[in-house]
Amino acid sequence: MIIEKVLNNNVVVTKDESQAEIVVMGKGLAFNKKPGDFISKDKIDKIFKLSNQGMSQKFQELAHDIPLEYFTIAVQIIEYAKEKLNKTLNESIYLSLTDHLYTAIERTKKNIQMPNVLLWDIKRLFPDEFEIGKRTVEKILEEYHVHLSEDEAGFIALHIVNAQTENPEMDDMYAYTKTLQDILNIVRYYYKIDLNEESVYFYRFTTHLRFFLSRVVNQTQHDGEVEEELLSIVQKKYGTAMTCVEKIQSYLIDSFDYHMSSDEKMYLAIHIARLADMNR
């Protein structure tokens, strides 16, 4: 392979057999090298071929500034996540997760902690992804002797959740945004309240809706099981919110022919009840 661009001692831009631009990594791969020089394939540890040109450019910028070991651990976690979840992840996660791990580790070294206000929701809505987040925290402790918090495990889980959704086309993005606003309006009119869009509860609710609506637009229902006893408790405690959820269900059936599962209804009702209580 011939070097097109040297990003640092460990990362270069080159081309594959089909002349497509790729980013390759390897310890000391580009030491004392310059564009036009050859590199040996046996020194390459990882090859990145990003289909989107903008994504490729961002990846190169990131590789220029972040040490190789952060990419290495991110790749290990991504491969582990793919195997554990048995799902394809959007290639953007190579950017987002590497950048987050680097930032989180450097921030923790300076004793700067960032609370994750969505941690409770993440644990319950995305248990598999949260387990991967916890495994990442354990791995960083083993390799870097840096103890990331449980909040960071939650942030890592969100990166993995986001990577499970392909970037929507423009039509889907419009539907996604319109649907988000329509559901918020259903809640507003049902409770006859103005929503405080600066509150943590509004942020939690809209974040939950973003993940939920990704499933609605893509017709991929969440099939988690809910114990009948737990569902009965929620229905009794949040009966008003459950009625609001049924109105949202009718809207989703009319607009998308989407039928919510029991656990989707339950979690949506809990979020709505808390949001309504804080805005009365």
C-alpha cells in the first residue's frame, strides 16, 4: 500500500485494491514515513473503510488528535457489542465511541464527573447495552487504571443504542420530527398543561421518545416482556397516564399502523406521569 496522507505515527490514509480511500492503523506504522512511501500489510492492525465521505473526513480528524490505544479499545468494545447484541452497528459509532472514551478518561483523570440524568431510564430500557457499558468501564479500569463511573457506563450504552439505527432518509426525518411534536401535543392537550421544556423530566421524556420513535418509523417493535403484576401496578398507579398513552396508541395506529407492546406502553406512561406532575 502507498501512503496518501500521514495522520500520525500510527495512522495513515491509503487506498485499497478498488482505489477506495481507507484509514489504516498499526503501532509505528508511519514512523519516519511520508506520502508516497510504501507500508507493509503485516504492520497493519486495523482497516477502516467508511462509506460516507464526510464520516471519513471526521474520522481522519479524530485519528489525528487521539492516541491509537483509544481506537483500539473502542474497536474491541464495538466488536463485543455486535457479537452480544447480534446486530449491525452504524459505522458512526467508531467516531462517537472513540471520542467519548477519550474525553471520559481524560475528564476522570482531572476528577471531573458528569452526571447522567438518564441513567435510571437507560438501565431499564436498554439492559443489554448497559451491560456492555459496564463491561467497557471494567476494561478501562483493567487497562488504564482509570475508574469510570456508572454514569459513564450509561453514556456508553446510549452510543450503542444510537448506533443500532441507520441514518434516516429525509422523508423519515420529517416524519420522525413531526411525530415527536404530535405526541408532545397529545400530552399537552390531554393534561391541559404547558410543558416546561427546560426541565430534566422533559429532557428525559423527549430522549425516551427519540429512541421509541426510531422503532416506530422503522417498524421494529420492542418485544420485552412485562410481568402482569408489574403492569397491573403501573395501570393502577398511573391510570390517567395510561389513558393518555392509549390516545397516543390510536395516533400511532392511524399514522404508522404501529401497535405498542405492553412494556412500551408502561414505560411511556411512567414518563408521561412524571412529566405531568412536574408541570402542574
